[in-house]
Amino acid sequence: MLILLVSVEAPKALNTKTPLFTRASFQMPLKAGAVQFDAGMMHPDISAVTVQTCDVQTEDYCIANGHFIFQEPVDPLYADPLAKNYKYASNDNGKRETHRGVDFSAAVHTPVLAAEDGEVVFAGMEKSKTHSPWVNYYGNFIVIRHANELYTLYAHLSRIDVEAGQAVQAGEVIGGVGRTGAAIGPHLHFEVRRGANGENFYSTENPELWLVLEKDGNGEAYGALSIQFDAGLNRKVQRNLVVEYYPTGSKTPETVIHTYTYPVGFENNQEDAVLSNLQPGRYRIVVSGSEGVRDRWVYVESGMLTKVYMSPR
Ligand SMILES: [Zn+2]
């Protein structure tokens, strides 16, 4: 089995205490061919941003507004923002079920917050396999319906403070972090789903495409990168993916991220990999598979989503 862990390594010449993504002070000219789109995003109106005009199959790559509209469901003061080593679509080297959300590690009873305004459509324990293929997989969990048939799911809760039918507002406390169901330790498992009343286990989207981007020490937002491959719907072939950050003028990468593309079971997802909270700047994407090695250069901008399509030849 392929390991789907994400690891980040710093080149040996760097002080290992260098922050993962430090803010560099330089302008980022768009590469020729990059197209800047304004999808008219206005938080918290979800419907205003769902029309995505970026066609990655005809553009070299696009820098779009994205839809980073869901606030973090656990206060960043109390939680690791995202599980760095058990990302969306990971299976922890085959040891765990393929991950359909992201995890926020936090102490039991840490408040869990609604990611956006919405209506609770499920709150309790799973009595039958309504939301997953396994009974009691999620323990105590909540599903909230938002605009545009989007749903967020909050699992392994220690307690539930809301009930089905209740309207909630973004940031409202809905429960507590726990370890009920199939949880190794206390954490919040957070999913984004679309359609089917939030009950389709396979209709998840990568939360890194939806959660508000974090900010650096100067209050400037990081950026995100979405990568789609030509054979994106054939996820039988998992590809090694390396994403390198190059400071302006540098011929060597300052940061190297190792990850893998989505496996079988993610056919509902348009893209093959997502990386969020990236230091803005110049990146090289290297993908290797049975068809060989390919690479592409792109820019990532503060608060924006860079979308790139890679064909094999
Ligand atoms: Zn999880």
C-alpha cells in the first residue's frame, strides 16, 4: 500500500526551526498565461461563489477566489488547525479507513463551533448505516445543512448541544470535542459533503478547499493549490506528488512537501490533490507515475486558489 502521509522536509542548509511557511516580502508577478478571476465572493453568501469560471483544461493555470468560507470548527487557540499527517484522502499506510475529512486535535470537551450559518439535520449517534458504511463509525455527530446543498459533519463528539431542525449561526457552540466512535484519541473529525441530505459517505469534498485560509504573523492570508490530472477519474493509479516552494531568485527550494494524489473512492472529487495554507510565491509541482515524471511552475497568491491541470505529455 502507498503511504498517504504528507511530510514536509526542510533542505539541510536551513535551520530546522525555520517556520514551515515563512512570509517573504516580494511581489508575485503572474506567470504569462495565468488568468485572474473574480468570482464575486462575499462571505458568508455561499451561492455567490459557486460559479467557478476557471477552466483548468484550457488555461495554463488559474488563480481564482475559491470559496474559503467555512470558519474553523475549533478555535485555533485550542487545536492543531488541520491534521498534518492524516490529510483528506489519506489512509495512514493502509492502517485506517481512507480519510474523508480533516482532523482537529483538541482536548475532550473543547467547544465545537458551527462552520457557517445553517440548519442542523442530524444530531446524535448513528443507529444504522445512514451516514457511513459502519455502525457507530462517527460516535456522537452532527450534520448541518448550509446554502447550496452543502453540509458539514462534526464527529466523535463528547456531547451534543443542538438538535435536528435547529438553526445555528457560524461560530455557535454545537458540542464538545470527544473520542466517541472510531477515534484513536480526542479530536474533531470535520467533513464537507454535498447533496443527499448530507448522508452520502462518498460525496465529500476536500475541507481544505472550504476552510478559511490561515494568516501569517502580519495578518496576511496564505494561499492554496488545487491540482487536477488528465486521468483524474482513474484513481487506481496513485501518483507521488512533490510541491516545492522557491523564494524569488532562488534556484533551490526552501520548502519541499511530499504527498500523494487521491486514491480509488474519490471519483466524485474534481481535483486530485489540494494543499492549503501555503506561503504565497513560486512553486514547482512534480508528479511521477507510470507515465513518467512531469513538472509545472505556478504562483500561489495570498487568499487565492491556484488551479492547475496537468496532462501526461
Ligand atoms: Zn478524521
